[in-house]
Amino acid sequence: MKSKAIILAATCAFALAFAGCSDSVVGTDDEATTTLVKKVKPPPVPDDDPTDFRSVTVTFMDDAGDRIRSDGRGDYVDGNCGVWANIGNFADARFDPDREYKPKLARSCGDPRALVFEFPDWRGTRTVGAFMNINKIDNLAPGQFFTDSAQFNVCNTLVFEEVKTTRNSETTWTVTTNGASDVAVCADGSVYAMPFTLTITE
């Protein structure tokens, strides 16, 4: 009888390691669980986020004597016939007449849009899909104006140190050169008088 009790105790002790002779089972809720990491909602995107682009229309005035002009096919409307134009990049106005142009647009739009640059030297007249950037125009309040830089990616970057930008209303700006501000410098150091006038409409 004593030997049977010893055998039963030994059996229970052995089985205890495998959850026998116990009211708890390994792997159940009696065991500690892993704490789940709570997903944190990302902070809101600031208003000056460079990816927050607002579409605009760019209109070159093509006044007599302008040396930077439109291609003669009307306004440049963002998203129309391959035109890319917006206010973004921390308040800058950016524009590229053919950035989004695809061959399938040829049937409805014809050739890619472009700008005309008339250089008063051996460079002559060039019609190209040049990118344009005019700094910080969205920092102006309606009725205000300031001078800041503008650039076009032609002649390896044509840079105007100052052009006059006037905010006419909440949604319209005029950008113009006049006198000394006509001066633009190419990356190779060449200096030109390159007047232009345009409006930007949101």
C-alpha cells in the first residue's frame, strides 16, 4: 500500500511539469502575456508642408520688348496639356510648361508647351520647356509687394536677383521686372537684360 502511494506521488510530481495534477495549464491566461504596442497617430502636417501644392494658372503678358514670353498658345493651366504649376515648397511659385507632358497628349494638345527666351547675343532665341521658380510669393498679404529672386532653368539657370511681386488679391499675383531688375545672370556668368511680366492666379 505504501509503495502504491509513493508511485502515485511520483507520477503526480512528474505530471505536474506537464500540467497534470494541477488546475493551471501552461500556455493559458495564467501565464504573462506580451504587451501590445499602441499605434500612435502621426502629428498633423504643417501648413507649409512642401507637398501641399495649390494649383495655379500662369499668364505671360507678352508686352512689347519682353525677352521672356509665352509660346503664344494662351495661359498655362496646371494639369492641362502637361503643364505643372503650383504654389508650394514653402510659399514659392513653381511652374514647368511640359513636366507632365505625355505622347498621348499630342492628339488633343499638339506639341509640348514651352517658353520663349530671346537672348541679346549669340544664344539667340530659344523655345524650351524651362522650369521657373519665384520665391515666397505666398508670404505677401493682399496689397503688399516685395522684391525677391526668380530663376529659370535655361542656360544652366538664369537667375534674377530681384523681381517685383505684387499680391493683388487673395488669389492673384503680378510678377514683373523693371529697369535694374531686368538683369539676369546665367550660370556661366553672362549678364542679360531679360524683361518679363506675368500673372499667377490660384
